Amino acid sequence: MPLLSQSGIILTAHLAAGRIGVVTACLLLEISPWETLIIAVLIDFLQIPVYGLALETSKKHLILPERFQNWANKKSEIFKTRIQGKKYWQNLLHFQHVGIIVVTTVPLRGFGVLSATILAAMLGYGRIKATALIMTGSIIGSLFAIWAVLIPGRYFGML
């Protein structure tokens, strides 16, 4: 099958089902698992700057009413004081980076790079650190997705 046709199928699978769709499409097109890993991670890597730019642009141009901003700031301060007062939350805050990796790893539609990018922006991570954490989760999630598709596919003789 021509490369352009394969690319179209893989892109359509990504738009329809996310990372698990890309992995399934690649394996059904008889692309090796290592090449499938590279394709899935590359697609995730290309999404990060797009989502990051959209988030930064929306932060700069989104004008909220002053009353809402005051309310949000007040709620945020209350939440921060509650967190600082409890030992459990203080210990949990040390694992923010793990949260970004886990959100990226989950192989369900709606999680992945977009959710992890939003979470990293909310937690105040810089571009380089956020990208490194998201790509770590992408690699782990892609490996998990390949394993989840390849093992049953070979067992039932479909791959």
C-alpha cells in the first residue's frame, strides 16, 4: 500500500480514536511494533506545541469579568490555605510531575497530550519540563497501547 494511503489511514485513526487508534491502524497495516512506537510518539510530539500555543493565546486574549476573577482568586486562596494545612496534600503535591505522566499515559480518548498540556499549564510548568514529562508519558502509554493491541491480536491470529 502506498505511503500516502497509509498516512491517511493512520491520521484518520488518530482523529477517531487517539493513540490506541494509531497503534491499531499501524499494526493492522503490518508496520513493525518499533516503527509503530515511533509513529505514535511522533504524533504526540507534534501535538504539544499546537496545544501549548492555543493555551498561551487563550490566556492572553481571554477577558473575564472582574467579579469572576475576584471570585476565582478568592477560591484559589482558600484552596491553597487548606492544602498547606494538611500533611496529606503537602505530600501529594510532591508528585505533580507523576500526575502529568499518568494523564498522558492513559490510553483513553480525552486523556493524553491535550489533558496533560492543560494540567502542566495549570501547575505552572515551563515548556521544556512540561514537554519532557508529556513525552515520557507518551512513550509509556504508546508501549502500553502496543502491548494491549499486539498480544491479543497475535493470540487470535489477527496480527
